[in-house]
Amino acid sequence: MAESQLAPERRTLRRFDGDFAWDGVETLVYKEEGEAPFSKITRQLLHSDSGLDCELRFFDIEAGGHSTLERHQHVHAVMILHGEGECLVGDEVYQISPHDLVTVPAMEWHQFKANAGAGLGFLCMVNRERDRPQLPSESELVQLRKYAQVASFLDS
Ligand code: MN
């Protein structure tokens, strides 16, 4: 396990620096290069403690960037902290802004995109032990594209 993947040391208070970084929290690559498609996104592991079965992460997407289109058994609880964007959950597309809450149910396709002129930053709570994300096959993409707003989201 790379050092950058280690859970942060236990510390009672980590000060916010005013720009979506926290004292002693490292900014990590979102995923390993080549593992899945994504663009202009970083990850910070804010909480990971053996006493909790979840982790709290912060994802920061630059203007025009996006997370991976994926699905998995584990669920996500997301709160938008800054910026503007859109997310796909299942076959619906939602405009998202600060303090909106998004729940991603098990096995629903999902993807987060920052608007062209703004970044998008969000907290994401997730199980500590989780299954590996699945990527859509060509036929699953064809299915998703049957919904006009999904097709337009995927092309944006
Ligand atoms: Mn996911």
C-alpha cells in the first residue's frame, strides 16, 4: 500500500484553510491512471477510522472535469460544498449546487461533472470495505443513452 493511501493519523482538529484543504490532509490522485476514465479531479481522505465503518472523502473537480461513470454495491452519501455542476444518478440528471445532498443507491450508474465555468467540490461518505466499481459496457451505454437527458449529459 502506497504511503499516500494510508489513513490520516488521528487528530482531534484539522483546520480548514479556506480553500478546501485541511491541516495535514494530503491531496491524492482520484484513481490510478488507466484504471477508469475521469478528468481533472482530486481526492482527500478526511476521516478513516477503524471505529467507524465508513470513510469521509472530499473530491474536487476542476471546471469541465468529471468523476468516473460507474456503479457498485456500496452506496454514496454526498454533500456539495462548492461550485456548480450536474450529476447523473440512475437515469436522471440533476443540477447541483452547494449544500445539496445526493444519495447514490446500490448499483445505480452515477457520475459527477463540474460546469464548464466552475469547479465542483463535494463530501462523499462511503463504506470502508467496498466492492470494486463496475464500468458500463457498450450495450449498457446504449441503454443509458435512450434517455435524452442522459445522452446529453454524457456528451457534455
Ligand atoms: Mn462511486
